[in-house]
Amino acid sequence: MSRLFVLFLYLLFMTTSQASSAKSASDTGLEGVISISPSHPGPTRTDETDSTPLLNTEFVVANETGTVASFKTDDQGHFHVALPPGHYKVSRKEGQPRIGRFGPFDVDVTAGQVTKVQWNCDSGMR
């Protein structure tokens, strides 16, 4: 009976330590919200917002050696991407359109932390 209890404790410890090490590896990265403004042409009324989430848009993450990751914003403009520590530039995947500005955004990712950002892209509408 005591061997069974010791085996149970051992398995419990191994499962817990594996889960915490997997968690710490994914705890380094970048997350946030990307919005775009102005979201419509013409003047903005005082009762309406001039910014809207940038939906389902692909971005690339690059460092000095080139592209290291990519992500796509969701239907609310949110995103999350796991990255090792370092300095990165984030920009729209298809490149810059003729009108508007979609990065690049500079960001530093610190070990063991998820860097939270809120970026605003310029639609170019005036």
C-alpha cells in the first residue's frame, strides 16, 4: 500500500512539474489588440467612435535575421503569439498598401513575460 502511495505522489509531482515547465515556455510572447482609425470617411460625431478593431488581418514578426513568426487578429482585433525574448518589428503580412499605415511596430519581449500592446493603424481615410 505504501509503494502505491509513493508511486501516486511521484506521478502527481511529475505531472505538475511538466505542466509548469510547459506553461513557463509559453509565457513569453506578445499579445494585444490592433485597431484602425479613422474607421469611416468624413467628420466624426461626438457620439461615435473613430476607431474600430482591425479584424482578421495577418501580421509578420521579424527580428534582425528575418521573419520569425506570424499571427492573425481575431474578429475583435485581438492576437497572441509566443516568441522568445528579443527585439522585434511587427508589420502587416501583405506589405504596406498604397494608402494607410499598418506598422512596423517595434516591441521588446522579455523572458518569462507576455508583453501586452495596443497598436493603432492609420486607414488613410480623411
